[in-house]
Amino acid sequence: MSDRKGGRGRPPKKKGARRPAAGERRALSQSAPQTHLRGDPEVGRLLERAFERLEGNPDRLTHAFHTYPAKMHPGLASSLVRSMSAPGDEILDPFCGSGTVLVEAMALGRRSRGLDLNPLALRIAEVKTTLRGKAARKRFLETAHGLAARSEERVRARVDARAPLDPEEARWYSGHVLKELAGLREEILELPDEDRRVFEIVFSSILMKVSKQRSDTAERETTRRIRKGLSTELFLRRARELEERWADLSHACREVGTIHRPRLALGDVRELPQLMEGREPIDLIVTSPPYAGTYDYVDHHARRYPWLGLEPTRLREGEIGARRALKGQEGLQRWDRELGDALRGMAAVLGPDGRAVLLLGDGQIERERVEAERQVERLAPSAGLAVIAVASQARRDYSGRRDRREHLIALRRS
Ligand SMILES: C[S@@+](CC[C@H](N)C(=O)[O-])C[C@H]1O[C@@H](n2cnc3c(N)ncnc32)[C@H](O)[C@@H]1O
């Protein structure tokens, strides 16, 4: 690991601030996990500070509007963007998911780009980074009330509507819920395009709550009593919440004085060099790739795709780190290839002074624990990257195995 002198990420020199020695362990507070630092102490301190922000309120701005598995903590994203970039810089999150880094970049006046292979992720990120002024938000609320009134009327009059689901998929809903959702969807489809795109995501945000599925990440049946009209009520409540969250985001953007809506693209991290060809190099990457063998993102959103008419074929084929694809020794080699190629993609678009910070947890490939920071250190040189610093914290493993660690890994081009 070599140190990098100069550049934007250098921490402010605070009088009396004590630098941690390499490898030093220290507790954040009595109950907070210890942070283990390696590499450049100054950059390590920035990473440690970002971990400290894990204790802050995660519901600011538009962050809590729609669930998404393994969302990044907004405080952590904000701390990294703030401390490792300057106004005017361009930030990239090539695994942007629901857009946490992009929302924080906006609130800090940074330009940003988001990439993800999940079409639903991009639709959520689009809504979360939408800016609507007061008058437009008022119109949005009026439209929401109109939709809800028409949906209630359909329920009262028992108007039939067709859900775009096959019988296997339809069994995840009680009959009356299915009908109510189908009616609501038909009303949404009548809206002009810009409104339709937003209300489809409001609709998506309530699906799990009214289905028989336990949660996004647990595809097990659970019993929920959903009375007639409740789906519409939840829909309206969510729309109101979104309006309030948009107001917060607008306020934050006004405070910072510049407005940069992120550019979003559906794509594979390994295609970054082609996707970014001819564009300015990136100043800072802040991202959280999938943790090896932990999730199957494509399955976690299975309930939502058919309602929204989204086709997740590319995610099914190109999702990296997917639990379903990583088995045995071959799985370990595959994950090495996937992560190595992802690092190469990121290195290719980073400017000469640019940095990348990965939030990556140890993976589990069947019985094998994959130590993420060791793996990145091993793969970085052939990807054209060098590790600057690593901050690691232990995380409880609820499957009963020994604790895993989660790492913030700062890299630069080598
Ligand atoms: C840990 S999640 C990111 C969550 C995000 N930081 C947030 O706060 O919502 C990892 C993301 O990687 C995406 N992904 C998986 N394979 C990918 C690939 N090959 N290229 C781009 N994105 C990919 C998944 O769709 C998922 O959204």
C-alpha cells in the first residue's frame, strides 16, 4: 500500500487531532464497533469518520422513500462525498442501487452519475433525485388524491381490473387486494408520462406491504390482514411522504446553491469504459458492490417487475456476486473474475488524481468466508489500482457463523 500526497481527499488539519497509528484499534463509542485502520492514516481517518456517521438518522431527504436491499447508510455516503471531493467534482456510483450516493451528491452540490444493472433501481433513483418546486409538488399531491379517490370508487363499485400477473405470481396477493392494485395501476397508466413514472414507483413502494411475501429479502409467505381500501390508503400516504421528502431535498439543494441532477444509466460496471467513452474522467467513485454470495438482487424484486412492466434479463445474466451463481471452488474463482473486472471498469474511468471508495463486506461462498479487503488488495494491481487505506468494522453474522467484517477501501489509479 503506498501513500498518496496532495489531492482533494486530504483531511483538514485540525489542531490537536490525533492521527491513528496504522493497525490501531479504537472504539467509536462504548457500544459502537471498533474500527481497524490500515494504510495511509489521513485517508484512513476519513474512512473512519464515515463509519462514525453510521449512527446518524438514515431517514433524511428522500432516502427512506422506497426499500432496497443493502442500501448504503446516507450518513456514510455524505461523509465520503463531502470529505473526498470538492464542489464541481463529478462523483460516480457504478452500483447505484436506489441512489443513496446520488442524493447525497446532489445535496452537496456535486455532479454525479449512477449506473446499475437493475432497471428498478434506476427507476427508484430517478424518483429520489427528482426536484419539484412548490407548485409542482402541490399538483403532484392533487394528482395523488385524484388517483386515490378514483381507486376507492372502483373498490366501492366493484369494478373489475386485470392485473398483469400470471397465476403463479398472482397467488402472492389476496383476491380483493389484487383487484384493488390492478385498478390503481390502470388509473396510473392513464397519467401523462412524467407523472406515470413517479406514481408507478409510489405503487412499487407499497407492494411488499400488501402482498403475502414476508419482505424483499425473504421470499416466504406471511399472513397479513389487508382490508379493502388499505392499499389505496397506503399509496396515498406514500405519495404524501414523497412530497415532503422532495421538499427536504429541494431545500438542501437551494442551501448549497447549485443543482446537479444525476445522470442515470442502465448498464454493467464492466462496460464502464465504453459507456463513458469521450466523457470527462471521474473525480471520485463512492460505491457499494454486492457482497459475495449474500443476495440475489434479481429475485428480491420479483414481485415488482411484472407490475411495472420491467424486464430484468440483463440483471439476471450480469449480476455480480449473486448467491445463486457462486458455488464451491468455481464460485470463488468466478467472484474473483467478477470483482477483478468490476475494478478494471472503475479504474478505466477514474481521473489521474481520482479516488474510489468501496464499501464492501466479507462474502460467504458456501462454507468459505471471503475476506473482502484481502481480495481487493490482491486484485487491485492487475486492475490498475492501488489500495490507499482500509477501515474495517466487525458485523454480527446472524446465520451463526463467526462475525464478518465490513470495509471501506480507498483506492487510486496505480
Ligand atoms: C449493495 S447494492 C447497492 C445499493 C446502493 N448503494 C443503495 O444505497 O441503494 C449493489 C447493487 O449492485 C447492482 N449490480 C449487481 N451487478 C451489477 C453489475 N454487473 N453492474 C452494475 N450493477 C450491478 C445491483 O443491482 C445492486 O443494486
